[in-house]
Amino acid sequence: MAAVETVLAHFRAELDQLQAQSLVRHERALDTPQGIWVGVKGGGDRVLNLCANNYLGLANDPRLLAAAREALDRHGFGMASVRFICGTNAVHRQLEQRVSRYLRTEDAILFPSCFDANAGLFEALLGEEDAIVSDSLNHASIIDGIRLSKARRYRYANNDPASLDMALEQAAGARTILVVTDGVFSMDGIVANLPALCTVAEKHGALVMVDDSHAVGFVGEGGRGTPALHGVEGRVHLLTGTFGKALGGASGGYVSGAKELVAWLRQRARPYLFSNALMPAICAATLVALDIAESDEALRGNLAARTRQLRQGLVALGFRLSGVDHPIVPVMIGDAARAAALASALGECGVFVTAFSYPVVPRDQARIRLQVSAAHSSDDIAFALDAFAEAGRASGALPPARR
């Protein structure tokens, strides 16, 4: 027991240290469905939600709810099995085929999440003779997935074609070289320069993989993501993404690409082989979400307009932002305690946001990451800007108003 107490004492001390540095993350429970205005348990009035990945506003859309309810009655609650035993329903293959048609690839494979998709891809496809060249700001799931692979590993500076070129020179001689990038870097709202990155990769005979989780459904023609935005769909060989953001906000992820690569993942990707199949109701609702994403230009138009309104308004108030045009709008604060104070003050003003600090972002780069939805109205954004003006002054993030 003494050894156990020593371990617990260690983690109590570590948690106390995080608390002293304003780095402890607290979870706040909603008592309403996900939406633009939400109720926070014990918080009284509803607050404006500016921190969900609900880019198209589909998380509580009646069309998706109806499809999910019908699928519950038709297919039941869960599959209680992995796919290759008895966990494959016709709706799973229907969704895989729909994803590949939407993204204009040959095939797709479903995973419980995009984190699992990225965790399973590299180990299955690449071995000791191969090399992975990864952007320095790639998502944690990519970093963890690469660690599971025996392939040689190289990094290049964020979104920097010259740095990628040098890293690819180092990787020369590998049997297969895979360049990996986020389509949109989620903490910064920066869109990857795919045309330049693809050109450098092609120079070295490398394949290109893009995690498009923060783009699929609303970026590019038909919402097909960053390859469609940049006109490089035929030059990207593997796509990963999620259904947990713009496409309904539930769960599930995918890998989409050449049929040979997808077929091999069905045989060797461990998160696929050893995880229960996706709930059929999620698949059915996601099929509806894909139809909406592909056809509803009005949703994407309002998302772009509200993003411009928020970005321009925050800059006019004196805040420093990261990224350009994307509905991820990071308000850069720097100090973790000051970012936490701003988030708290915004909550008092009726706006639900979250402060991000180390280790989610680098030290001294704390921020409030805002995320715009197509369901936000112009009045919603105006309310948020008024709140930022008041909370910014109250927290010290902005100078006091002149008298």
C-alpha cells in the first residue's frame, strides 16, 4: 500500500502544479442538445456556443435525427462485434461507398474515430524500409499513429515547402515515402498549402496523405475539403477525416483512397480489427449529412459570411488572431492565466468558449479558439463581439475603454 500511496501522492502533486499554472482543464456538462445556444448544467440561462466543431450546424438537425431514429428501429442499437466477425451491416458499406464517391476516391474504410483511423494507418501500410515525413503541427492522432510505425520518421516546418524538400532529401532511398499533413491546422485555423506541398512530394516520388477533419463538409467545391479547394484531388493519395465535426458531430472516421490501400487496411489496421463497428444509426444519419453537405451552398455561404463578420469585428476591437478565412478563429492571448480569465469573463457575458494552453498548444501561446457555425446568425456574432469587448476589458486582455 505504501507504494500505491507514493504513486497517488506523485499525481496529486502534479495536479496541484497544473492548477498553480492555470493549466487544469475543467469539463462543463451541457444539459441541452448541442447547438448554437446551449444550457450549461447549473449555469442558469443559455449561452452562445462558440467552441463546437459543429461547422454546418447539423449536430441536432431534424433530418439527421429522423434518419437515426429510423435506423435504430431497423438495425438496433449496436453491432456488438468487430466488422470481420459479425459486425458489418449493409449501412456500413453504403456509407463507405458514399464517402468514396463524395471524395472522388476508389474506396473508403470506416473507423470508430479519425483518431483511430490515423492510429491504424501508418503501422499497417509502412514498415522499416519506408519513411514518413510529417508536418511539425500535425494533430496528436497523426503523431501517435506515426509512433506506432516502424518506418523512419522526419519532420518539416509547418506548411513550409522548402523545409519539406530538405526532409525529403533526408528520406531518400526509402521504399515508400509518405508526406503527411493536416488539411487545416486545428489550433491555428491555417489551411495547408497543398499545391506547393504536392509539387515537392512529386519531385521526390512521395505519396501524400491529408487529414481533412476540419475541412470536409464545408471547405472547397461541394465541401469536399482542402484538396478540392486547391484543385489537387488527383494528387492526394490518402484522405482521413471524421464524421464528428461538420458531418453531424457524432463519431466515426474514415480512410479514403486507392482500393488496394483500403483493402490492406481491412486486413491489418488494428483499430479496425479490434474495435466494434460504428453504430448503424450514426451511419444512417451521416449519409443524410453528406447529402446536405454536398448540395447546400446556402449553409456554406452563411458560414463564410459569419466567419468574416467575427474575424473583422475582433480585429477592430484590438485582438490578435491566427489563420485567414477559416471558421476556426484563434484569439491569441499568450499567457495561460490571462486566457483562462478571458474565457471566464466571456462566460459571465453569456458566451461559451474554452481557453487552450500547454500542452495542447506550445507554452506562452495560450488562446481562445472560437469556431463559427453555419447556424450562427448575424445577431449571434454581434452578441459575441459585444461580449468580447466587455470581457476583454474586464480580464485585461484589452486596455480599458477611453472615457
